[in-house]
Amino acid sequence: MKNVADSQKLCQKLGGNLATISTQLERECANDAYDRTCTKPAKTCGRSGNNPCTCRVFVGLTKMDGSWSWYAPLQKSNAARWGENPQPSSFCAYYYNNYLYSESCGHTYSYLCQVTTTTPATTPTITPT
């Protein structure tokens, strides 16, 4: 598991960035990668308490100058599908069970990379650690 900065560096080494989930197609790809990687107990574990879910994955959504934006391409996020309102003190986002949640950038989770291939398709993958 990595923090956001380390996750982004590793995604860039793969030729991509932390994933953007701003369209229906990107959401479907992210859900597919999530469902292939996460086991049923992990998907149903609670978000609170001392038992963090192993399938919280950082994505490329961050708060800059008070607005949420995707890393690549740098674009404002007007249609993010939040599971709850973002916390004012959080500047990064993770994907969990089909929704986005805000979090401190220093937390460590798995991450979802989006790499553009030579074809128009994009391939998001969750990198377990």
C-alpha cells in the first residue's frame, strides 16, 4: 500500500496516472477492476473503526485551490460520485465500493492506475501491495 504521491509515481512509471473516474465508461472500467481484485469480505467491511478495508484504492482526484480536480488531464470534477460529502481537511480521494471518499493524502491504500495504450481504450488496474 502507498500514499498518494508514491502511488502517482508508480502509475507514471507504468506510463499512466492515478485513474480518472469521470465518465460512465471509466466508472465501468474501475468497477470491473475493483470487482476482479476485491473479495466479498473486503467489499462488505466497514469504513469506520480500526479495521480498514483492503479495497480502498486511491484515484487521481485531488483538491487544489479549493476545487476537486483529476490529475490527468487536469480538469475540474463536477460530476464526482461521492459516497459522502468530502471532508474540508482532506485533499485526496479513494474509491470504495463504487463511490469516492475524501481522505488525507498521507494515508496508505492500494491504488488504481489508468494507462492509455496505443489503442483508444484505457486499462485501469488495482495494484495490490
